[in-house]
Amino acid sequence: MNKTTTQTPTNSLIDLTLKEMRDFESNGVNLSDNVSFHQYSEIQDIITHQNRGFLKQWKGKGKDPRESFDIITPMVETGIVNTDIDTQQLEPYTNNPEHYLPELMARSVLNQFFRQTNHGVKVNDVVETFIDDGNVVVRKVDQDGEIYDLVNPVNLYVIDQTAKTLEDTTVIEKFSFSQTQLRKRTNWKNIDQVINLCNRANKKELPYYEPIYRYGEITLAELNYTKSQLNGTDYEETDEDKDKYVQALFIMVRKKEGKHEVKHNEAKAVPVFIEELKPETIKISKLLKITKYKPYIEAHLGKYQGTWWRMGYRAIGKPFQNNANRIGNKLNLLIPHLKLYYHTSDSKLAGKNILSGFADGQAIVAKDFKVLNNSFPNLAILVEEWNRNIKLAERALKAFEVATGENIPSSASATAVATQNQAVGRYYNFKQEKLGLLFSEIFKRWGFKILIDALDPEEQIEITGDPTLIEEYIDYKAKKSLLDFMLKSAVKGNVVSGQMYLQLFETIKGSLYQKKKLFEDAKELIQKDVEMYVGLNPTGEAFNKQAKISNSLKVMEYEVNPAIKADPEARETLTEIKKLLGLRVKARPVQQPVAVNSPEQAPSGKLPQVKEGENAFNQV
């Protein structure tokens, strides 16, 4: 990094950030000798077509007479409908069968969040952006009951446009703050300076400011120097710090542009915040772990083809939309000039208007009477080209009749329709799976921690009031208390027989059912040593109630079979079958006596007591 002798590390960092933004807006990348890509221009094209504009400016005089024929938006809507996700399809789960209770509680917490917030609207926004733009990025917010916000692609600067993920490149995000929003940032410095120098509105308008967040590598010298300047402390730059790079968040507010607002050799932005980013390891599943520094989660409709920005429906449909505008406007010019002319040698009819001069159905006498062929020869060609363009667009965007819900042509065979339906269904299921992974990471990485931390005891009791949850919770609490009691008895040389175990177990459960409060420790139950995930159930197959009932009834027939009950190996096989069918295998209380250096005898001492707030998962 080149620095002049008069530049401070902070000013150098400001200049670097502004240069990266300018380069991103003006320069693209070469993907091959014949193919280049410019993300900023691509996004501008998408926005233009979304708003029914033209990629080429009108060069004629006066108002632009062209009409936009939006053929892609209906196909985008088809993709959205077939990929749509309902909040009920987002199901929390755990891989450990011992964590069934936290799974139920997490499901209850998540459903409560969906009921109390307008999160379904945000899910719809994510799906619509995913299909239309082809790329969706969310950012953690954790404020006003929200977990994440959708990132506007216009304000996102992916500095290395060939990066595969946002973690592989420097990322800059631009915002627009009101003065109220600005003053809420209590951990920012130089707020008064920002208000005096960075108002980008005209004098008659309400003030607004442009904070710029930069996530990426900087030198340790730039980090420490800027931090010292913001905090009013001293820092002496070293050569070692100049050569060491760290991941950091740097926030600055751009000054108002213009030769009168920013003096020569002055910094063009006011620094307000800087911190080193710490790596965050996220366990997405049992085998998948990722490390991230940036507060972003992303999903892409298409595959990686050399650029971070993948093609969405609008980009795929760009050539078809351009063709539709070209053909449609040509037809608009030709059709108004089409007129009907007639030819006859009969002098009685010559000069008369056949359309208005005769009544409908009137018989006339004429030597000869012909329609003059004056149609434009390329009119039929244009109509054919229009239809062909529509068909190609529908094929490229998978907007077939089976996907749109239109009536299938009677000439199509049932086999052909079923085959096409399956192929289209697999396509949309695959795209929906990508969104499922996005939401899984959102709730695994941010969601559950934010939701559980936000609960108060009253909400916990309300959320966990499900009868199944209460039963599971009491089973765990009773088992935990009884195990502790058995250990104390064993130390004294006593034994708890199988019959006594069952009696004590039922006694403790009875006392727990009489307690008024049971769920003070809901946070611990869900978070402590419990890996919680959110899976997408797009078709309902994983949680099909009718199938589950049918499977359960069939398994029950085998469970009461005397031959299976008497055969340990058969019982073990039946247990594995239940797991494969998604049926819960509930652990039963151990009925065998626990002996410790003495013959069986009744344990002495009081019955085990269950304390409020105990964690039922701290089992011995």
C-alpha cells in the first residue's frame, strides 16, 4: 500500500476504501479472452428491466415513444410461486435423540417468533430476491425484534468480483442514515463532526448521511492507529505492524461532495468506528463446519461460473426481454398503418367506402370485387418471431404450463405431462433446497441465540406450555433427580431395586406436576451442549402426519407381538426401523437394580427433591 509522508494510516484507509468503491463501479473483470463481466453494470441492467426501462437510451427528439413489453416478470412470478417457502416449513431439529426436549422447546420458540412478528413477509422478500436477482444476501441486525435484514445489492460492493463467497473478498456496504439513526450509534465517535461535515442533503431537505462499512484486511498499523485516534490515545507505529494484516471492520461517513465541501489534502470521510473481526465457527450440521468473519449469509440461484454474482431470472431473460421490446415496438409502428383497400372495375362502386357505405349483410351487384393486398410482407415474420421469442424465454426460465398452472394442451399425453411435471418439480425443489440452507444457517448462527436471550420468564412459561413439552420436561427432571439420589444411596452401600426405581420415579413426577413453574431454565435447555438446526421441509414428506400415523400403527402391531417381545435381537431391529421411519424412540426408566457392595435393601434418607431451575440434561 503506497502512502505519502503526509498521510496518516487512517487517511490512507479512507482513500483505499473510496478507491475500491470507484474501481468496482467503473471496472469489470475478464473471464476469458472474449468474455468480460461487470457486476455494477449487470445490477443496473436488472434494475432497469425490473422497472420496465430500456438498456439503450432514446436518441431521437422529444419524449421516448417506445413501449416496454414486460414478458419476464410473469415468468419470475412463476418461479417465486413454485419456490415459495412458508414459515411452517422451517422445522428445528437435533441429531441427538437425547435432545428431544430442547427440539420441542426450540420449535415452540420459533413458532412463537413467527406468530409475534411479520417474519413471513421477510421470508417472501428473500424468495422474491433469490429468484429475480439470482442472489440474496442477509445481514445480522439483532434489533427491534429482527434477526436479519435483506441487503440491497445496489449498496453492496464485492471488491473481488471473481470471489466464490463474500468471505473470500473485501466487502463494502453503503447505507443512508437519518440524523436520528446516526445518534443512536452510541459506540461511534466523531458524531458532531459527521453532522457538521457529512450532511449530503440540500439545505431545504432533511439531513441524511452516508456511512460506509468496510469488511476486509487492513494492516495492524492502520487498525491500531485509527483506534487510537478514535479513542484519543497514543500509538507508535512499528514496522512489524505495517507488515501484519488482520480482518477488520472499518466504518466511515462520507463528506458532502463538491470542491467547496472537501478541501485539498483533507480526508474525504470521517472515521467513526473500527474493530478487529474475530473468527466465528459455525456448525451447520454434524459434519459441516464453516468459519466466518463477516456478518453476512448468502444464497445463489445459479452455479458459480467465475463471478460472485450469479445469473437470476431477470439476467437469464435479458436477451428475450430486449427482443420483446424490439419486436413489440416494430409491430406498434406497422399495425396502425394497415388499411383495407378494395379493387373493382365497376364504376358504380368506384370511390365509395365499402365499410361504411353498405349495411351489414347487404347484397350488392358488381362485375368484380377484390381486396387489394397491401399488407407489409414482414408482419407475419414479426408475429412468428414474437411467438418464438416467448417460447424460448419460457424454456430458459422453466415457465412451462405445468409450472404456471395453465391448462395443458389436449394433444399432450398423460405420460408426457407427468414426466414434465416431475422434471419441473425436481428443478424447483433443488432451488428451494438452496434457500433451506440459507435459513438453516441464519437460525443456527444467529436466530436461536437472539430469540432465547430475548425471552423473559413469563414468555418461557407461555411458550413451553405444550402438554408434550411438559411431559418430556418432567421425565427429564425426574430422571435427573432420581439418578442423583441413587448415587448418594450407592455411596452409603444401598441399592435401589427395579420396583423401587419405578415407584420413586412416579412419585417424583407427581410432585413435579404440582409445581407452578417449571421452565425457568429454558435458555439452558436449548443452548447448553445442544446442537440445534433448522431444516426445510418443502413437500411435507418429512413431517407427513398421515404417513406418520400409518407407520406408528403398523409398528405398534409388531411391538405387541409376543415373539418380538421375547427376542432381544428382534426388539433391537424394531428400534432401528422406528428410527428410519422418523418415529421417536423414547428411553424407558431402567428397571434393573443398581448394587453397590451390599445386598439389596431399601435406601435410607428422604426422597430426592427437584430444585427450581435445574438443568435436566446434566445427567450422570
